[in-house]
Amino acid sequence: MTNYDEENTVFNGHYEVEVIIDRPVAGVWTQYLDIGSWVTSHDIENVYGTPGTVGSITRVSFKKAKEMDMPPTHHHYCKIVEMEREKYYLLKTYSEKGGSYGVNLTAFDDAKFSSCNGKTKIVFSVYLEMVAESIANETDPINLDVSRDGMIQNLENLKRICERNLPSCIENES
Amino acid sequence: MTYEAPNRPRSAITFVALLVLASCQAACISPRIDAEVGNNAQPQFVTFDQLLHIHFTLEYPIAQVWPYVIGIESWIKANPIESIAGVRGETGEIIKISVLTNDNKKHEYFAEVIQVLPRQKLVMKYLPVKSTSGVIEGLYGYDVYELEEINGITQVSFQTYQEYGTSKMSGEEFRAIMELGMEASEKRWLEEYIPTLRALLRTDLN
């Protein structure tokens, strides 16, 4: 092993998903900040700081963790590390001390907002590292399909809520 | 609000332990959260998130700019950067960054190219710090370069997401040092790196 090789207990993953919401960015942004309203895959509880502000930390519990027979602890943390209104929202995700779901995880989850013709595009990127002894023994390649599928579903929830509840650009103008 | 002891089954926590945990919560919510928020009256691991977003445009097509994204050492010159393993510009390439500190010690950091979408995106992951001779004991993060060409002009977005960690100083001291470093880094991008890149692109045309 060289002085730069990662241990075989490390898994690196990255994915990107996007959604286009037929509503102006101002309303979408406000709805996005109310994470609990559209993230249905996890229970979310604010544990530090003022919710929705930089520095605040939420405890995020994957609802299906028990059903999927994941090792404890069944929660991780998300900290808002940076945001720029209607443009950018960056979370750092990390596990409970000692691990979450059987791994030590750290990730940056970045959501970029752009606006075009009264519509909002959100590109959500995850850069993730997982560390666990079990990773070294995995025979099947690890993938992030569950996480990616969950996020696609969550963004679809956001789209549905926004398009149902927020006025469209045309309605705003009239 | 209650918190479980990290990674321990609830049944294993004794009543006394619960009392201790409860009394501890006001000052230290969870050891992992403390690392994040810098509650470190006692020496312990603290983290600092270094986040940098640099967006700029280059009056050149993407085909001309891309080689500089996979060869950053030609214009990012504050610290020596070398490609030491793997294939240049491909997933798996290993890059070494040598940093000379004020006390003349050399620290080496490594990064691996983990995603390449030719002429669109390159992602590098910083590899774990193995030597702990310096203040930095933990480094986790990514550099992301994204390119988009509009009418022959390339929009470049550079973002870095890095978590640094140490147990060698207080959260406040660490933050102060790292914030200075972050300001210096942003300044370098604007005053050194981007002008150097522009000059190289101009030279290419000649």
C-alpha cells in the first residue's frame, strides 16, 4: 500500500439527479427549505441551531432502515454548511459517532437552483464516502441506487407540492 | 429532546449512564455534533468546512479549456502539483499536492480523480491524511470543475467542499486559521490562477 491508497474499507460514491418544477424559483426555494414537507424517506428533527439557517443540524432517520435490516444507529446528521437564497443549498451529511446504518459516512449534498421562463431546475449532487469493515468483504459491488431512488422520489414530492400549491408564473402575471 | 449514546443499543445504557448523558446534553449534544459546532472546552476533534465557489468565463471554446482542467498544475501554482499515478484526466488518476508550511515543513496531500465527463466535469476526491505531523489530522472533501460552452465562451465553475479536522487546537483557533487560509485561497484564484490560465490560453492562440 502506498501513502495515498485508501483502505479497502472505503467506498466512494457520487450521483446527480435533477428535477424541473413548473413554478418560479422564489416559491420553490421556500418550499425546499421546509425539508420535512417533501422528504418522505426520512424523519427529520432539528437538533442544533435555528432550523433552515447555516450551521443548523438535523437528525435524519431513514424510515426503512429497520425494515431493510440495517445495523444501528438508524439515523445520521445533516448540517447546513452554506446557502445562497434561490441559488444554492449545501449540506454536509455525517454519521453518528461510531457509525450509522453500519457505516461511517460523510457526504456533501449540494442543490443548485436555476430559473428559466418561470420554471425552476434543481440539480442535486451527492459526493459520498462510506467506511466500514464490511465494505472490504463485500462480494457484490456497492451502489447508491437506494439513495438515488429515494432522492428522485423526494424531488418528485417537492415538484408535486409546488405545482399543486404555488401560483404559476402566468397566474402571477395575471 | 433525548439522544442515544452513539452506536450503543438502548438496552445497554444503564440508568446512571442516562443521567450522565442527560446532564451532559446542555453542553455537549453529541460528540459528533460537538466536533461540528466547536464545543471543545477539552481537547477533542474539531472540524472546519472549507467551501469555495469560483465562477468565471473564458473567451475560448471548451475544447481549448478542457486540457487545463485535467492539467491544473500549469496554472494553479501556489503549491507544487504532480500527477503521480494513473492516466492523466481519467478516473483513478492520483494527484499529489506538496504544501510547504511557514516552518519549512513539507506536507503532502493526495487526491484521486473519481469522475470525468470529458469537456464537462471533473471531480477529485481528497484522500485521507496519513501523516499527522501537521495540524491537519483529517481531510475529507472534493474539488469539482464544471464547464459549459455558450457561443464559444466557456463558463467555468470550480467548487471545493472540504472538511478539515484537528484535535491539536481549539475550535476557535482552528477556525481562525482556516478562515485566513480560505480568504487567501479565494484571493489566489482571482489574482493568480485565473489570470495565469487566461495568459496560457492567449499563448495557445499565438
